[in-house]
Amino acid sequence: MTDDQDTCLCPTPWPRLITVIEQREYTVTPTADHSPASALYLARCALCRTPYNHPWKRIPADPNQPPVVTR
């Protein structure tokens, strides 16, 4: 299997990572250790949707932005 750095199809690998938890999309960032959420949910590249199989953590939401609901 190839390294995930080679599988993101974007010109700049992993430009933005997201995850979906309970039908809401969250922006996440790479981290050294798994967070409780990264142990349970999968992150993906926001543009090409390639799975990101490394530890990540959620970025605190901007209170001025409404949450994104996916269906």
C-alpha cells in the first residue's frame, strides 16, 4: 500500500481536512496523537475526498459561521 501523502489527488496534498460527525461537517487538522474523535471517525480531504488515515483533531468552530449539515 502506498503512503497516504501520495494518494491525495490535489496539487498540494491535504489542503483541508474534514470529517462528518452526526451529519455535521467539521474541519480537522493533523496531530501527533489520536483524539477521541479520530479514533472513531474518518477524516478526508475536503476537495478530492481521499481518506486521511492518520491522527487528527477537530478545529474549534468559528461562532460566526453556521454549521454545515450533510445528508
